[in-house]
Amino acid sequence: MKAGVQQNKVRSAIRTMVDHLATGLAILATILVVAPLIAIFAYLIYKGASSLNLAFFTQIPKPIGESGGGMANAIVGSGVLLGVASLLGIPIGIGGGIYLAEFGRGTRFANAVRFTADVLNGVPSIVMGIAIYSLIVFQQKHFSALSGGVALGIMMIPTVTRTTEEMLLMVPNSIREAALGLGVPTWRSVLSITLKTASPGVITGCMLAFARVAGETAPLIFTALGNQFWSTSLNEPIAALPLQIYVYAISPYDDQHRLAWAGALVLIILIVLAVSLVRYVASRGILKGAS
């Protein structure tokens, strides 16, 4: 009797110790994941905050040799490029994910689409830029914001597609069967019920794709090219924060180096704000159609 009680105490102590060990390892892993982001953000604040002023957000770059100036045109240009990319990549990506999860299960075409998305997700961004240069820029005979947006949009598609598929597959089949049992057409059930149920995960996938392409520079060198002046036309070269940061970072002037650090800080802040805003709106139920 006493031996059995003693064994139970030993087992309980071992379970408690293993539980504390696993919790400690999980906390350590979380710290290791978050620490690089905090370190990068802190260093960007240290290097770039001193160069942030009203002129940075309202003026265009000054000529070489002149101090001051800003990146207002690059901030607007990044907004234009990301807007075009989102209009292209998000609908196509969500549509592809819906097909893979709801209509193409087990078919050869679905397997081919899934394989293509996985391969496309691993293609280097500079290769994507060269491809769009050949398909659009070379045909138009000039660089443009449209070609840059197309390059970024295509890079968004595989991430959105695979995330949407996985989120839809997590929706219980009982929800689909209940809708079909009430006589709801399949397409309406997918759009109004299944997709809405999975919308938080789908939105997260869209934000991941958005954040990934927001800082891309290589494809824009071959497509949007960059612009030192104001331009919002889709048919002309356009400035972008990553491009301007790259140009300033490789320049030999200290003033431009400081502006590059400031631009990097602004870029990461804009990405964090955009992702946080969408997550907040989604958590409030606005994007899920909640009343």
C-alpha cells in the first residue's frame, strides 16, 4: 500500500517536472523567435529615428550633394504598387485556394496547381523580376508601376492560395453538410458559410503575403525601376520605399545613409500598422460579416 502511494508521488513529481520543462522550453523558443525582431526594430529606431521629420514625409529626394529631402514619393509609390499587387494576388490566391479545398480534391489538375504554387513560392524574387521584365517591360518598351505591381502580385498568389486551402480544410464537414441539407447551392455554401468560417485564417495568409512582398527590392529594379519625382501613373516608372532605401544604402553620402535607415524604419512600421489594422478589424468581426 505504502509502496503504491510512493510510486504515485514519484510519477506525479516526474509529470510536474516534465510539464515545467516543456513550458520552459516553449517560453525559450518564443523568446528566440521574438528577440531578433525586437533587436532589429530597436536598431532601426536607434539609427533612423533621428532622421525622421516633417520633410521626410512631405518632400521628394534632394539632388546629390544637397542635404535634407524626404521619401514622400516613395511612400506613395509603395502604396500604389502594393495596391496593384493586392488587387491581383489576393483574389486569384483565394480563388485558387477555394478550388483546391472545395472542388478539386484528388484531381490531377488540383495536384498540378498545388505543386505549381509550392514551386512558385520558392522562386527567388529576382527571377520573378526578370520574368516580368521579359513578359511586360520588354513588350511595352518601358518600365512601369503596373509591371512592378504584377511582379509583386504573382509573388503573393502561392502564399495566399496554400493558406486559404489549409484554412478551408480545417472547417468541419458538418457545416458544409448542414448548408447542403437546407438546399443551399454548393457555390453559395462555399462563399457564404465555409469561407466566412475560415476568414480569420485566410486574412492572416493575405497579410503574410502582403508583408512578404512589401519589402521586396529585386523585382522592382527590373519592373518599376524607381523615380526621383512624384508619379502615380501605372504606365510610368514609380518610386518605392525598398528601391529608395537600396539606392541610398549603396551611395557614398552619409546624409543618404541616414535617410536609408529612416526609410527602413518607416517601412517596417507601415507593415506592422497595416497587418495590425487588418487583424483588429477581423477580430471585431467586421470582415466576417458579423452584425
